[in-house]
Amino acid sequence: MKAELAQQQSLLELSELDAELSRIAHRATHLPQREAVEQIRVEHAAAGDRVATVRIALEDLNAQVSRFESEIEAVRQREERDRGLLQSGATDAKQLSDLQHELETLERRQASLEDSLLEVMEHREDLQSQLAAEEAAIEALQADLAGAQQALDAAIAEVDEARQSQSSRRDTLAATLNADLSAVYERQRAGGGPGAGRLLGHRCGACRIEIDRGEMARITAAAEDEVVRCPECGAILLRLRGSGQ
């Protein structure tokens, strides 16, 4: 196949544009801003889980507080009844002894309940402080997430703009190529590697492998407008001035 040097130069430019588009595609999937957003989302989710756990614990403590308060009130009412009976004077000696014994028991029970209530309330106060701190952390993370998302959106817009610009240049350049030359190039690219590359001394600019002397002799002997391929990767070798031959 023959191709004018101008066509080969255009093909080189096309290959460079494709390489740049590949770099842009890689950049789009490895944006540090995206990683930052995902990290904050993970932290936000973890903080949300902690808040949920603390709230469940607080609900349990609130139930304990209500139960202790209810039991303490029942004990107080029982004490008031017993003291009322004592003060009425309408009790015999045995009833008086039983009432005094019961009052002592109720006092001990009330003291025990109040100690337990105080312990639970202190624990609840600690959890309330923890909840407030976690909720403040969530608010801060939400602000961080908004900022990180804004930075990500800007980075994506920048990448999209670069992709559109390079794609537009590629379309314009591709339209000027010989159809047969373009077809060979695209078939080579479809295999997953570069479609073309400069000949850099004895090295292929596409696969970077050094070409042996025998193949180099064949390539060197070929006419300038002859389309030659790398014997290693199959890419079109572009023998252009300034290529380092």
C-alpha cells in the first residue's frame, strides 16, 4: 500500500490524538476528586451508623429511666401509705412492727432505685453528648461532601471539554485520510494497541520494541510512500523526518 508523506504525517497526528483521548479516558475513571467524594460518603455512612446505634441505646436508656422513675414513685406512694397508717395510731404492736420493718425495706429499695436511676441518667447524658458530637460531625461531612462533589463536577466538566475538543480535532483529521490507509489503521487499533507510531531509530514508537537488523534493512529499503508495518506489533511505522532514524 502506498501513502503520501502528507497522509503519513496526518496519520501520525491522528495516532497522537488517539493516545491523548486514551489518556483522557483513563483520567476520567481515575479522578482524585471522585475518590475524595467516595471517601467522604464512606465516612458519612459510618457516622450515620454510629448515630443510629447511639439513638437506639438512648431509647433503651430512656425506657430504663421511665421504669426506674415509675418504680420509685410506687415505692414513695407505698411509704406515704405506711407512714399514714403509723401516724393514724390505729395499729396494734404487731402491725406497728411490720410497718416499721416495711418502711426500712422501702427506704433501702428507694435508695437502691435512685442510685440505679442516677447511674442510668449519667450514662444517658454521656450518650446525648456523643450523639450531639456525631450529629455535628455529620453536618460537617455533609458540607465537605457538597464541596467535594462540586470539585468533582468541575473536574468532570474539564475532562469532558478536553474529550470533546480532541474528538472534534480527530474527526476533522480522520476525514482527510485515505480510506484504505484509515481502514488499516482502525483494524490495527481494534486489536487493542496503537494503530501507528513513529520509527524511532531502530525502535517502533507504538510497541517500543527494537527492530532487528534484517527487518530494519527491509524497512529502510522501502520507498518513502510505502506503508510499512512493525514486524512485532503490526502497527503502521511512520518514517518521517525528525523521527530519529
